Amino acid sequence: MAPDHKTQKYDRQLRLWHAHGQAALEKAHVCLVNGTATGTEALKNLVLPGVGAFTVIDAAKVSPDDVGNNFFVTRAHLGQPRAKVVTALLQELNDDVLGHYIDDDITPFVAAHPRYFDRFSLVLVTGHVPAAALLALDRVCWPRGIPLLVVKTCGFVSTLRVVTRAHHVVESHPDTPVRDLRLADPFPELVAFVDTFKPFDDMTSAELTHVPYPVILLRLWREWRANHQDTPARGVPQSDTAVASAAASAADMENWDEALKQAFLAYTPTSVPRNVQDVLEHAILDVVANADAADEHAPVTNNSVVANPVANVTAGCAWPPTFWALCAGLKSFVAEHGRLPVRGSVPDMKADTATYVSLQRVYRDKAAADAADLHARVRAIAVPVVTTSTPTTSSVSLSRSSSVGPSPATSPGMAAVDAAPTTAPALQIEAATNIDLATVTEFARHAATLHVLSTPSLHDEYARAHPEWTRALSDDPGMLSIYVVLRAREVFYARQRRWPGAHAADSDVDTARLRSAARDVVKALVMGGGNALVIEAAEGGADAHGEAGIATPVAPAVDVDDWVQECVRAGPAELAAVAGYMGGVIAQEAIKLITAQYVPMMNTYVYDGIHSKSEVLKA
């Protein structure tokens, strides 16, 4: 049967994140704040693989600078709303994707319509956005568990900050394949299969060359342990009589070479990986356990959840009920069996077809039995889930021809917004009986690679001290100096109400002011209070010289002059080459977050386009 149109269209990417990953992508709705060169490049890389919908929020008009660096505007669009223009051209890339736009500035918009962001799977901020607006957006996205990606670009340097309250990964696709053969702790069905083989000494050379290496290892390991019960397990000794005689009789040594290379599988005890232990020890599972003991229809108050300091990540997208119900079932499974469910896959190996198929069947049947066991445990679990409270004001659904804000005008592609106040999501207990066996089976296959990841909020990053960076600031700041200067640009804007380098005539003055702001950012990284630099100054908290600083003598001397000069030289400009590169990085991380596959970069990615270097900073 020929593949359908969608499979043909997305064939290459389906090999990466499979059909269920593509389905998650097609259900996603991404918000882009500012249709800059970097923003449109990132959105292009999400539209092409088929993201469900996107909305661009941008108050800017197309300028000559946009024409010079943004491939999604032309000279004919000069003076037109940039959000409208880039939305129309991006939609031309993929007819399956819905595009919307809002011609408004993010600062007043997020204050007036915080609930509007509840509909998004991910929010991406690009361009030159004041830090006060970023912190306001962070206050909206963080409690709801909506991933926030903040991109800062200036000339040849750029940073990407991933902000996610809790992100769960089932399919992490590790670089090294997971080998789950259970040779150190064989299950009865595997032992019975191995016992069907004749003793190696009784086999012909042809038969020896087609024995699968798990059978070789399991049989020899059992024999060796029976004769060396007091000897520490260090591996299958090659001098063992059975190994030597069997190997000498084998005409083709490939399967025996495989056995020697994989010998560690026989003497490495089966254990639960540390990353999975961290998930199973997560405090949210205590809430699930409490819910399981309660009436499944009894409400769970927000206070009862927030009282647990870790479990208050239950708001919004950060509380996926299915994931945590599966984890609760897995915790019960591990507590009883002391191991994870059998994965059920067998790697390629030297063996005859009939034997290999039989071995596959043994592992598949055991995996199916474990999945059925896990499914029964999951169905018995009740979990708190987020339910949407009835808003006090009716909201208008997103459409292609609806008005924006208070304006009565309509235009194709414009998105409607509502002015309803934000309300906390209510938590109620619901049984997990709607989780089907197929979902449980897929979860069990990837149980060894589970991850629950989180990053600090932007407010936390700006407000607290970073002692882990103090030594680096003093010794070799490296890429951290780029981070400092891009943070200093925000302080500069809060004090001057413009970005450094915006006017060439003020370059010397801007360099001095940006250098002063960088010193204050360094102080804030050491002592804390960095949020005051961008909030108090924006509210008029500057001193008589127009500067607002942190009064402390404790601050390492950091040489950031080169990057200060680069930022003043570049001004507010974005380079098309840097935008293209960062667009790929951003889209890659966005897809990881949307599909819950692969492990995203946590915290801040820094790119130095001058020296072609990059680094991830973790705070």
C-alpha cells in the first residue's frame, strides 16, 4: 500500500520523532513575539515540519532594516504591519498550518490579556524587548507551565534562554542504544529458552556459529558462577574450559566475538537508572499517592498541592496527568519487582533466522506481560488533573477574521483576544482509566530514559545571586561575558529608554554607559538583586546622573570591553547569518519541547558568531 500524502510529505522527519511526535507538533500552537529576522527564521523551521498554528504579536512596521535582514518582508511591504506581512508569507510555506497575527506591542498586551497565553504550547520572544516586559511575560507563562524561549541578539552574538517550569521526556533517544537483555537477572521464560539448546560440546561447528550471543553469555555465566560462587563477578573468563572448547570448535567466530564484547551484560546487575529514580522520587507522585487513597471525585484544593514545595509544578502544561499516572504505576511496578519493565527489543546479532525470531518472541512476550501489569496498575490510579475554571468574561476563539483588542476592524489572519482576568486552574481528582494499553506499552519501552527537567524562572535568574558563576567571572568569564553584556543592554534600555548604539553620534557615550551597566550586572550576579536594575530604573529609580547601580564593593573585575564595543557598533541590528543559525537552534529546541522527545538544552545557550563558538550556561 502506498503511503498517504502526509506520510510522503513529512517522511524524513517522521524518522526522527515518529507519528506520535508529528501528531503532537500538529496540535501545537506557537506564539512568536516580534517578527524579526531571528523570529521568522525560527518560525519558518516550525512551519515547514507542520506545526499546527502560530500567532505573531508585533506592533512594528516594516522598515528598511527589516528589508535588509528579514527574508519574509520585501521593499513593497515598507510601512505595513510587520506581524501581518510575515504571517502571510510564512503561511505560504505550508498550507496545513494556520497563521494569525496581533498588531500590538507585547508590553501592554501581556498586561491587558494574560489569559490569552493559555492557548499556546510555547511562547518565543525575539527582538529587542525590555526586561520589564520579559519578566511580566515570565509571570504569565511560568505559573501555567508554558515553555518560554527568550532570544537576545546583537550583531554577531546571541543567547537563547529556555524557561520551563517542568518538562517531561519519555523518548530521549540516547546516543548509545539501550540494551535491555536481562542477562544478569534473567526472567524464567528466557532461562527456559536457553535451556532448549544442546550443550556446546555436543554441537557441530555449524550449530555453534548460529547460537545467539545472549544464549552463549547466559549459559556460560550460569556455569561459571556455579563453580565460582565466592569469586567477585568481573566477567566471563576466556580461559574457561567451556568457552575455550566451544570457541575452538566454531568455524565462524562472529557470534563468539559478539559474546566477548557484550560480556559485561552478563555480570552487570539490572538496576533502575539514576534519571528514572529521580522521576520516581518526585514529590508530585506523593500527591498522586494521596489522590489514589481519596475519593476520585473529591476536589483537591490548590493549597493542598502548593503546600508541597516541589509539587506546586502541577499548574498548566507542567502537570501532564497521563505522564504522572504512568510514573505512579511505574513506581508501584518497581517497588514490587525491583526492576523496570522489559523493553522487548533485541539488537541485531549473528544467528539463524528461526532462532533469532524465537529469541525476539521471548522478549516481546515478556515486554507485553510487563506492559499489561503496568497498565493494570495505572488504571487503578487516580490523579489530580487541571481543569479550566469558567471565566468571568466570555472569550473569543481564535479565528482568521476576528478583531484584535478594542479595535472593531477585522482582517484575515488577525487573532481575537479577550480581556478576561487570569484565574488559577482548579485541580480535581480523576481516575486514569482512559489511558489505553498502547500508551502504556510505548511508555514501558522507554521507561529507562525518562526525564523530568526544569529551569529557574526569569525572575529567579534576575533576582538571585549566582555563586556558581563568581569564580568564572574572576578567572576566565569566556562566554559568560557575552551573557553579561546582553543583560547590560537591558539595564541600559531601562535607564535611557533606547538601546545602545541606536545613534552613531552617541557611540562613545553609549560605550561608557553600557560598560557601567555591565559592571552593575556583574555585581548583581554576585550579590543578587538584578531585577531591580531593570525595574527600578524603568520606573524612574535612577540617580541624578541617570544611572541606577548596586551599592556594593564586592564585584570581580570582568573585561567585557570587546563585547561592549560590538554591541554599540551593532546597535539594534540583527544579521541575517546569525538569524539563520539561531533560527535553526531555536526550532530544534522548540520541537523537543513540543514533542516531549529528545532532551532539550536547559537554561541559557550562548553563541559567539565571531569565533564560531557556543556554550550552555547553567544557573
